[in-house]
Amino acid sequence: MTTAPTPDAGFELPTASDRQFTWMYDPMHFPQPLPPLSQDIMRSIMTNAFQIETAFAHGYPFMKDFGPPQPTEEVLEKGVLRIWEDEFVPRIAAFCERVRSGDYGSLSAPELASQLPELFREAGEAYRCTMVVVLPFMGPTLALIEFSEQALGPGGPLLVSAMLQGYANETSSAGSGLSELTEFARTLPEVARALQEGRFDSLKTVTGGPQFLERFETFLGDYGWRVDDWALMHHPTWAENAAAPLKLIAAFLKAGERLPGAAIGRSAELRETAEQDVRSRLSGDVLEQLVQMVSVASPHVGISEGRAHWQLTIGGSLRVPVVALGRKLHAAGALANPNDAFFLDLVELKQAAVQPSPATLAVVEERKRELQRAKTLTPPPVLGQPPAMDEAPPEVQSVFKRFFGLGVEPSADAALITGNPASKGVVRGRARVIKDLADADRLEPGDILVCTMTAPPWTPLFAIAGGVVTDTGGVLSHSAICAREYAIPCVVGTMIGTSTIPDGTMITVDGERGTVRFGA
């Protein structure tokens, strides 16, 4: 952790009195700056889901004394797996469906604008369902990881993490859906040709196209409403921009057998291998205790990926009323396109709804330029009082190390980058630095995906990539989990991967040692 920056660094505390608090920036979930309306949405979510304050500097969020909320008595009484599957998931799904199916066209612009604050508040309540389960489901896994390091040495955490994988989850199901669409397209030559040539608009008219599109629409209904990551609500979802998943299917057609649907099978094999390895190295009470801890932690991946799926779907669902308002303002001449509604804050949207003006066009364009400038900045990890991590409770230290990936010692070797071991294997390939999912079509089979972080919509790229390197994350991060699902080498939490590794250079990734080497 670094100390608070000087004022000329461009990041300042909300008020001078806040110097006594820790305002933390989380690059794993917020790798890019946000436009004004996305900031308003995130403030509402942080207030209602985390019950913490959020301040923004250059579009980057800083959370005061950031941490997950304590589990409710209801969660503790009913059990995390039961309440998540039986109550919370149906509750969140119902909210998302209600938001997306609203009759916004029948409302006037002022009426629709007045509904947004309540919808954002409800989104925070739905989001809270994904947060009050964090400590109960992650606690047993963290205990397992710490115990494995004591019992098996430094390689223990990576080994036992593999023992939790190979079971169906929301992210793997999305990958399987894309695989099934790819295989179906292979049986329809004209469809496959249109996809590989990028002629997506012709799919309605080519032989087999309507049948393919019917299955594709079903897939989008299940997985198309996720935003690219946890806060980029100003980016269209797959349901709105079908070209993105169609490009992935086209890439899978060209990649032959490298399909995301095979991930679960590969990770199940690795799980069995890991189990055999552990049994060959441990015995007696220690082995019995570890096996019992694995059993208790077994729901981890399913809940982790389920939470991510619904968090992203909440964000994508909120786009529907916002873009509906944007269409009304576009028709009134106040916006150049409906999606520009995200570049006004709530107060400005309400004002524009009541009295639309072409003057708003210039405001939005300046906001877009500001957002681009903000992307060139590197936010400090903390503002205010730096946390004394060595004084934090052991479970807090474990979260920051195993999930967020903090604490990596930088390498003194200029040709070597160190990170956290995330998925076994060694691979050499061309680095492809991708900071935005919109650039994903630059990734070719065997390339090493180098990125800030990944969210579930990124995961199908793991079927194309030969390995993955991320700036953030630990052994329990989404990127690490999914790399193990796809059985490809992965190093997470490098902190400097995207800023240090030149795009196109050849690198060697050692997922067990947690290193990335340049050159031969």
C-alpha cells in the first residue's frame, strides 16, 4: 500500500476531515473510470449493498473502509448454499426480469427519469443478496487455503484450489452455450461461412440462419444481459450488441477443437489428479482434516461464479430504463444517441427530461473527452490513512492476499515479472494486451491474454488463449478460477502486467511459480 498522493497527482480526498479514514480503490472490479450516471448507480449500490460511502476522483471509485457486509441472521440460520440457491437467486432474477420488461415507452421522459433513483436503490438491495453471503461461503475456503499452505507448503493453495473445480457453474454454462452454438453452426455451412466472414446481418436470409438465430436468442436471454465487468454499465451488453458473441463463435469455428464447453471436463480431470497428489503426500489426521475442509468449501466456485453472473446481470438490466430514457432525449434533440444518457448524472437527466436542450450535446462530448483522459491515469490504491495490513485480523489479511492478490514481491530481474500462481502449466506465446473486451477479436489461438482483470463475459477467451496474465487477483479470483476451469497456465496479481509487457512480444508464463518471463 502506498501513502495518499500529493494534490498535484490529481487524486484528492473528498474532504480534509476524511484523512483519518481509508478510502480504498479496487482495480480488480473497477479497472476503468466511470461516466457520471454509472457513478450514481455505483454510489447507490455501495450504499445499499455494502452500507459504505463512495467518492469518485476522475471517475475512479474510492470506498471508505471497504469490506463485505456481515452475514444476516437469516443467512446464518438457513445456510449459505440453501439461501443462495432457493431464495436469493430467484429474488435477483425476478428483479432483473421486472426491470427489463418495464413498459417505459408509455411513460413521459420526466416520469421515466423520476423512476430511476428507486430502480437504482432496488438494484442495490438485489446486489446486497450477493454480498451478505460472501463471508459465509468464502470463510471455509480461506481456512482451507491457509491450512493447505501449512500442510503442503507454498504449492498447497494452488493444489487444493484445483480440488474445488470441475463442477457446473454459471460461467461454465455460458461457455457451454457458446460451444453448442458453434457446433450447431458447423452443421450449417452457409451459417458458418457468414459467421467467419463477419456477415452477421445476412444470418436471417442464409440457409439455416433462422434456426441458428432462434437458438442464439435463447442463449442471449440467459447470458446476454451481463455487462462486460462490474461497473461498465455504459457499455452495451451482448443482448444489445450481438456482434460481440457472434465474433466469439466465429473465432471458435476457426479455432477447431478449442471450445469453452470442454472446460468442465478438463478441470474435472485436474481435480482428480490434485486429489491423488494430496493423498500421496498426506495421511492420517491431517489428510482427514483437509478432506473434510474441502467438502465444506466445495460450493465455493458455484456460488462465486453465480454471484458474478447476477451482479453483472443487475448492471445490464439497469441499462434498459436508462437507454429508454436516452431514446426519448435523443428524439428531443438533447442527445446524439440514446447511450449518451450515461454521460449525464441523475440531476442532469431529470433536468433534460423536463426541458431538453441541444446544449446537452456539448456537455456529453466534453464528458467523453474527460473519460478518455481519465483512462490514462493510474489511481493510487488508497487515499487517506493507509491500512496497516499486518495489524488486520488474519481472515482480512487472507482475503486481501488470496482474493485480491495483494502482497506480491516485485522481481529485481528486469526480464521477469512476478505474480500469484493461479493455474498450473508453462506456456510460451505472443502477448496480447487487451484492456477492453471490445478489442477481444485481436486475440488469436495460442496468444497469451494479458489484461487488468477478467469478468465472466471474458471467460470464453480462455478457450482461445494459451495462457492468461492479469494485473490483479489472487488464487481465488475470478481469473484464477476460470483459468483452472480451462486448464491453461495463469499468473494473476502482477500489478504491472498490462503496463510492462509490450503487446505482441513473446513471453513465457509459469502458472505454478507465478512468473512471466520476457525473451528466450
